[in-house]
Amino acid sequence: MSALTLKNLDISYGDTKVVHGVNLEVPEGESFAFVGESGSGKSTILRAIAGLAPEWTGEISVLGKPRTHGVDRNVSRQVQMVFQDPYGSLHPRKTIDSALAEPLAIHGIGNRGERVEAVLKQVGLDQRFRFRFPHQLSGGQRQRVAIARALMLEPKVLLLDEPTSALDVSVQAEILNLLKRLRREQNLTFLMVTHNLPVVSFLCDRLAVMRHGRIVEIADVAQLKQGDLKEPYSRELLAATAA
């Protein structure tokens, strides 16, 4: 079964169309990346899938079921998003325990304490972090909490919007290894946005190169590693990374 299917997807902000005719199918268990320069529509696609970009036309299907516009509670159980900035994605006046328990409360799920303890362990944080506030954590620890929050509802799909770009290089490696382990252990599907082609090589199976709101090429990561991208713009991106 496909985890995500996009058909003729157009996305607009007001009168400005920013994504044009995107067609994509991501099988369950795959890790797929959108790459391209800023403003190419990558993050906007993730926001539409998550229900945060309401002005879209076409089709978005999650695990074989078409999604409606806006926030959909059923989709939220299956698809969760990890944002770029671990400093801005957590409420500064809520403890980690409160932030992690909130999705469970919204969806009426019990055993919250046990679930919070379990997910903290999954992301490599011990229980002493549970009742701390975000400002008491490092950037890498905050991003681990953000990943833990995304895992609270046991989703099948994680949307990753530049999940390591705000972190130091050494911490980036830790978070990437964590994501790779979680994907393997929980059979997660990843849809990632990144500017970093080495990250794509490490974490992903395929990638789509975007330019001006359109997909210009879809390639296997093996092609990326071999420098065998077909489109001139794709090769420009690869050359810029290698420079």
C-alpha cells in the first residue's frame, strides 16, 4: 500500500500559486526527500499533507484514504510533523511531560504517564528530562522531544521539515542516527524536506528535485551518490553541494 499519494496537487497562498501539478507516490516504509532551493514549494507540500495549508486542489491520500481540507483527526493519528526549529516548536511554559501528553489528551488516549516514559526512552532521553522546561534543554535534546511528541500517537508517517538544519553538525549526526533507528524499528515512512544532499544520501531511498513549485526529477539515492542525476538543474544542486 502507498503511504502517501499526491495527484495533480496545486497549492496556493491567496492568489499566488506556489505548487503546480505535483504527482507522487510514496510506498509504506520508504524514506523520500524533497530537495531544491528555498521557495520551491517543498515545505508547503508537507504543510498541505499535515492540514496546515488549506488552499489546495487535487488529491492527497494517506494510507489509501483521501484526506479532506484542514485538520483531520484521523489523519493526525497516522501522520505527524517534525518542524525545523526545536526552539520554536515547543511551548516555552509547558514542561516536556505536558507537551508530550497533550496529543494523548486531545485524542482521548489513556495511560499517559506510561506512554510519555516509553517514548522518552525511544528517543534516548531519560526520565529526569520529563518535568523540565524547553529552555533547560539543549537544541539536540529539544529536537528529540519534538520527535517524541510526533511519535506519541504512534503514526505511520513522519513529515520532517529540515529536522537537523538548526543544529550543530555533531548533534545533526545524532538526530539522523536516531531517525534512522526509529524508522527501522517502527517501520515508519518518512517524507523529508532538506537542502542537505548528504542527509538525503544517508537517510533516504529516493528524492524529488523541485524548482518553482514543480517536480523536475525523481531519482533513486543511488543515482545521487553516483552523480547520475539527469536534469541540468539537479546537477547544478549537486555541484553546489560538492563545491
